[in-house]
Amino acid sequence: MDKSRIKGGAEKARLKRIIKLKAAANDPKQKKLCFANSFSHEVDISNKTEIASAIVVAENANHITNKSTDILNNYIEIKDINESHKYFGSSDDIHNTVETTEIKIDLNDDVKSSNTFERSDTNILDILSPNFAKPKINELKIFFQIHPVQPYHDVQFNPLIAYFRSNGNTKQKREWLSYDAKTNLFYCTFCLAFAKNCNSFSLGCKISTKTIYARIREHELTMDHGNCVEAYLLQANEKDIHKRFTSEKQIEIRRKRAVLERIIETVKLIGKRGLSYRGAKNAEAAYTLNNSSLDHGNFLEMLILISKFDPLLKHHIDDAVMKSEKVRNKCNSGSASVGRPGSLLTMLSKTTADYIIESIGHLIRKTIVDDINKALFFTIQIDSTQDVNVHDQLCVIIRYVTDSVNERLLAFIRCTSGTGQDLCLLVCKLLENSGIDIKKCIGSSTDGASNMRGEYKGFSAWLKKEVPEALHVWCHAHVLNLVMTDVTKICVEGITFFGLLNVIAVFVRESYLRMNKWETTSKYKFISVIGETRWWAKDRCVSKVFGAFNNPAESLYVDIVETLDEIYCTQKFSSDVRFKAKMYLDSILKYETIIMSQIFLPLFTSTTPLSLYLQTKGLNIFNAFKMVKQTLSTLKMQSRDFEIILNATNQFIDWANISLKSRGLDYYVSRSFLNNRIKKKKIMAGESSHTNQITNAQDNFRINTFNVIYDQVTNSLNERFTAHEQLFKSIGIIDPSNFVAITKLSHLEIANNLSYLVSMLKKFDANITVGTLTDELKDFAAKWPKIKDIVNENENDEHKLDEDENEEEDFALDLIEVNETKSIQSISNNCTEKLRNSLCQDKLDTFLLMNIEKDILANVKNDEIIQLITEKSDFLKKNLVG
């Protein structure tokens, strides 16, 4: 059944008129209406070049340019124009009418007559005449500078009707209509330039005073004309098909790069703060981000938080969630293959985060390596520690000198073997892969472990095989730590004393009920558990419990006694707990406990400032060496002054007993040693009797405890800190504070002190000799007082008085600062416990770099990170670069 549409009467009448017009046009007798002859000599339709179709793309409202708005506004309105004449009178009347109209039009600066035709590009128009042939693509600009051509004189139609379209009470100019006065043809310049199919207005419409106005109105309503108008608007905006898509693509690329920059800054913040970034196993997909009850991890949660205040990021996340849900629904319905869709770029996945982390790590290492290679030399500091997964992690720090002394974390790598040889091979391979010359290494610094400083098979011994001139320095902070650790364990009384403090801390802290007793008794925090390897934890605990030496007023001793008594007397505690409380209470009230505290308090008072200074970044080696010597001298003076310890002990006991009585506690601290039975050693055959056996408890404590502790600390410090005494003497001689003494020394004495230093400097300056350096140093030392006065007089001088301009001195100072190290154990312990369970080895290394080298992280450019990310795949390059 034919279901074709039934034509209406008006449409049938119009078709009949069209058929009649075509028949009349082809009738040779009707010359007035015949178009065939005029077409034959004006246009050869068969030879017309096919024009590419104009593709109309919807403009995004946010990206309409000002130029597009100006072009759209070119359709101006001309108000209050009288109806045009339906017929024309004499030529004078027509002339007058046109002149009047021109005056009105000139007020709007838009309608131009053929006599007053003006364009911005006058040079082109002087050469070119109006052309009504189809323009080429590269001629469109000139073509539309010439058109529309709309003359008002000597025309056979009413220009006010033809050139303007009525719109209510206003009239709009037809910018598309041009008239060729020579051939009497109307042209649609838009269709002439952009139409794919030829029509009457692209080939030239013959003028007819009766039908031309209707033909113009009909042409305006055709779809082809509408498409050509939109094509003209795009061309006027310089948005042809290629430019159109290129521009839209660039806008999208800039949007994605802006989103990626926000994501990069989030990763930087996470790395800087030492946080993990992954979330729950099934809470990282984009379609889960709408579910606020899930743990998405720090990375995604931060992005969601930022998106609440950032419309760009909000739009990106919402779009990613929507697309991800569509893909998921298709996979669940079976209409698509299951798996991650590679064409969906959300930039919120762990893959993108991994790319960012990897790129940041690469750029930070590159910055560090480039800076190291600018230096003449460097030293290596290494230390290892076990993480929570029981993997041994090696921390490698490079210390070097440029304009200042620098310490940079180069890598944090896992080592499977702890032998000195394997550690050396691991470090050498790391330096080689990083592009650092191992021959520029002049020294190493490690702790005191045998695999590090062993004379034959330690790390330093194997490193010397690679670099024979390398000097090994045992980290002074580690040395002091080992000395104090050994001192606290040298005698039974010391072990018992610190063991008691530790078990009391554990006993109270292991139950919230016991802690409640402490909180009702004291307003201060309870003592911390004492670590096994950190002796400063023992110093902190002793100072907190017993106060300062000869000043017990701020101690927590009485508070602890009262807390233990409360626990012991409270019935709701178990008998086992009450028994332990009583046992600890009796032990802390003993005289031996009090006197041990008074022995270690002055000891810690002398060594703690030294320890803190030795861990300071950029310390002054002269000051450090002087502090070691001063501390050693102070301890030697205290080592035989037992009476001061006894007086401080009695003073503390008096204060404690008064405080206990004021609180109503029925306890008191013993004021003397317990008279324990003296053990008699069995006399073997041939041995004489032990007549010199000590029977007094106080003398026995002084000889076997007090003297042993102080002898141990002084001997250990003297032995372990004098390994590089010759080096310190060589460096100390160029200390400005010693210049006055240098002027009194002979040339030979100065040369002997500088010989060791010169042997090290030979590698970097082959021309340096002991004689030349001695002469220069002696001459400079003699001039130093005057130079110092000049420096003092200069108010704008920002340097310290001991920072002179002598090159040899600066060189030597920098050298020893390179060899002086600080403890790096805290670096490896800082983040491994937080991050190790959630990061693989490579990411752990990069996160530590971001956490420690914060100044470099802040200077890493986002564009460089994006550039590295685009190199990961062609898909990313297409979406982020184009």
C-alpha cells in the first residue's frame, strides 16, 4: 500500500506554477522568460568544481569568542524606515528616494552603496573588481571583503525591499545578497562560497520585479542556505573544519592538563606528609567515588575534598564517575567484554598516580645527581634498618659542597646481604646507574657495626679498594650513643636501676585503670618506656622521675610512689597486680635507687648537649671537636668526686620524705645502704687469703659501681674519638681562633700539622705543597687581626668573623664538613613503618625522597611531570599533548 504523503492544495498550486515557469523558460518564443540562453554563456554547470560540505558543529556556550559575537551582530536593525515604493516614478524621483535612504542608512554605518563602497583593505579593492565566480578556499577572505555588492543607483528593483528583511517594526540587512549590475543577476555570496549543490542564487538569479522579492525570501528559508550561513560564521571566526576540530581538541587538552596539575599537586602533598595513598581494595574504581561510606584512600579522598571547591575538578570527577558506571553496566549486562576499558581516561586510577610518583622520583633524583656532579668531591653516608616486613633497607646519603654544605638522600634500597662487600657493590652500582663518578668520593661515614667499619672485610675496607684515598669516619653521634649505651650496662646496679624504671612505665601504661590512678594523682604525663638502643630515652626518663641534679622540685618521684600505693591499696585490682605494685614501690624507695639516679644525672647533663649538637645538620667541626674535649675533661673531673654524689643523694632523700609526709603517705626513703652479707670467696690450693676485702657497703659501691661507670665513659670517649685526631689537628690549625698561636709557631711546626691535610688535597690540586700552604697560612694569620677589624667596621657585612676569604682555608673547612656526618637512622625509621605495608620498594623510595627533600619537591615543575607521563603511552600523549 502506497503510504506517500498527500499534497495539499497550496503545494499543488505552487508545483503547477513551477512547471509553467520551467516550460515558459524553455520556450524560445518567450524570450522575456527564457533563462537557457543566458545560462549557456554565463555558467557551465558541468564544469563546476564540487565544493566540500560544510560541517556545522554546535558551539559550546563557554567558548564563543568575541569575534563570533561581532559577526552575529553584523545583522543590524534599521528602524523607522518607511515602506518602499511599490512602483518607481521618474529617474529624479528614484534618485531622491535613494539619497534620502542613504542618509538614514549612514547613521547606522552598515549599508553601503556602490558609489560609497569602502573597505579596510583599500589596496586590495583598488586592484580587484567584484567577482561573482566561486572563490577558492584561500580566496575566501578577499571574497568576503568585496561582498556583499549592493548598489542603490540605476537598478530595476526597490533596494530597500531586496536588501532588507522585515522583522516586525525593524528591518535587517541581507548580508548574503549581492547584485551584479552588468548581468542583472542576484547572487547569494554564502551559497556561492560554501554550497555543495548548485542553486539559482549560486549560479545567478535573473531579476524580475514581480517575483524577485519572493524568490529572495524563499531562498532564505532553504536548508542549504542555512547551512551556508553557519559555514560562513565558522569561516568568519576562522574555524574551518580543521581549525574547528583542532581548536576544540586544544581546549580539551588544556582542560585535562589543568585537571592533571591538580592531581599532581595532591600527590606531592601526600608524599611531603609521608602518607600512604591507596585505599580499600574495591573502593578505588571511579564508579565508587559517589559512595562516601567507602575508604577511597588519601589520594582520592583529597581529590574529592578539593572538587567541592573547584568546579573544573568537580566536573571531571562527575564525568569520570558517569562514564565508569556506563562501562560497568555494560560489562555486567554482558554487552561488552569484561576488563578495564583502555579508552576511558579518568586520571583518577592508581596507574595515573603511579606514573606521577615515578616521574616525580625521576626528576628529584635528576636534580640531586646534577647538583652532585657540579661538586668537586663528595662523601657517602649509609645506614640500614629493618622495616615492619622484616626487610633490610639501606639508606644512602651523599654529602657534598657547592656554595654550601649539602646532604641529599640519593636512594632507599633493599639489601639482601649485610656483608661489607655486598654493601659496597650495592652502593657502587647505585652511583654508576645514577651517573655519579665513584672516583670523586673522598670518604664514607657509617655506624660502628663490624660489617661497616671492619678493617679487612667491612664496607669501608671494600670502598678503599675502589677509591684508595677515601677516608672512613665513624659517625660521632653513633659513637657517643654506643658509649652511653655501654655505660648504662657496665654494672649490675645500672642494669637494675634502668630495668626498674622501665618495668614501672610498662606496668602503669598497660592498663587504663592504672593510668586513671596516675591521672588522678598527677597532672603530668607518665614516663615513657625506655628503648634498648637510644640512651637519650634513659636520660629523659631519669630526668623526669628524679628532676635535675641538686634540684628535685620538678620530679615525678613522689607522684609515682603515690600511684603505686593507690594501686596496691585498691581492692578491685587483682592480687598479682597489687603484688607487683608493692614490689616496685619497695624498690623505688631504696637508697641504691636514689644514689644511682644522682650518678647518672650529672653524667647525662654533660653528654646530652654534645649528642644533640653532633646530630645537628651543618655543624661546625671545630666546635664539635672542642665540645668532645670539653665533655671528656668535665667527666674526668667528676670521676673521683663521690662526695658530691652523696650530698645530692641526701638532699633528694630529705625532699622526698618531706613530700611523702605532706601527702599523708606512710613511706620514707632509706638513708643508707643495706648491710648485705659479704660473700667469702673460696681459697684454692696455693692461694693466699684475701685480706684486702672491702667490708663497708658505701666504699664497695664507690669502688665497684661509681668508679667503674665513670672510668668506662671516659676511656670509651678517649679511645673512640681520637681515631682522627691527626685530621682534626690539621684542620684546627687553620681555625681563625688559632691564628694568634700560629704566628708564634715555627715554619716546621706548622708544616708538620699541615702534611696530613696536603696529602688529601693533592688529589684535587696537584700543584699544592706543604711549603706553599705553610707560607700562605702564616702570612694570612699575621694579617688576620687587621682583616678582622675591617670586617667589624663594615656594618653591611653579613658573614661571621671566622669566615675569611682564604681559599685554602675554605677548601679545607669544606672538606672536613663533608667528612663529618650525622645520624641517618631517623630517616629510615621516619616513614618505613607508616608506608611499608602499602607501598612497593620503588614507590617507598620515591615517597621518602618527597618526604625528606621537600625543597626539591617544591621546585619540581608540573609541566615536566606531565611530559614524562605522556611518554608512557601514545594514548596519554594524544590526550595530553595532541
